[in-house]
Amino acid sequence: MGQFSFDIESTYDIGEMNNVFDQAQKELGNRYDLKGTHTALEWIDDKKGLKIYGDIQFHLDAVIDMLRKKAATRGVSQKTFDISQEPETTNLRMIWKVPLKDGFKQDDAKKVTKLLKEKMPKIKTQIQGDGIRVMSPKKDQLQEAMTLLREQDFDFPLIFTNFR
């Protein structure tokens, strides 16, 4: 009997994120409460983040809320948006840089593997660069591991790939 496995990555689907961005751009043009303002949205760093422009904090919050709703309907984790940076104010305009979380930090990968080793000692985990490989002789154990991870409240996104 062979080993079954899947990979865990902390990333997002760039195609879906493009759709989220495009839908938010369309809604920005149609929002009555944002008409006549300098509210805008653009990509930064070759689609590694978003730059949100607004006149006041309400405009920035409206855009991030819009992005989150679009992301939720497209299956993109809310945790992809790193809203830890404070907006900058220049020339009576606010700019908020929101990087997109992509790739495990070493500590985050260790949190995931530690949890799996504690709760499910029969499965094997291995940190491999930007991902984690999870292996078991039984497929149902792997599905239990996925369920366990989905139930956790990590502050980073998780996607499961290469189930075999």
C-alpha cells in the first residue's frame, strides 16, 4: 500500500484575485457614496499587493470591505489581505498599501506542522520551501487533517493542492 499526500500552501489564486480586482473596479465606478471622490484601486509590485486611494478613512474602509466581499464570493481567503500597515496621508489624500500574503513564513509553517503532529500523530508532515507536504497511508486521515486545518483560525490563508 502506497502513501497518499497533499500539499499545503499559504497563497492565493492569482486568476481569482484578478477577478476580485476587476469586479471591485467596476463597483467603484458605480458606487453612489464614492462618486466625486478620489477613491481608486490599483495593483502594486507586479500584482503582489493593492494600493487603495481615498479622501478619508471611510473611503479606504469601503474599498477593503468591497474587496473582501468579492474575494469571499470567489473562494479567496479574507486572510490574503495584509491590512496591518497604516494608511499614509499626503496632499489631503489617503493611500493604503495592502500587500497580499503569499508564501509561508517559517513560524507559520511550524505552527501548522506542530498542530498536525499533536492532533494526528499517525500522519507525516514535511516543510518544503514555500509549502508543507502532508503524507499518510490512509486518504481519510488526510481529509481529517484538511478539516482540522480549516477549523483553525490562522492569520494567514491556506490552500490544499496536489492531492494524490
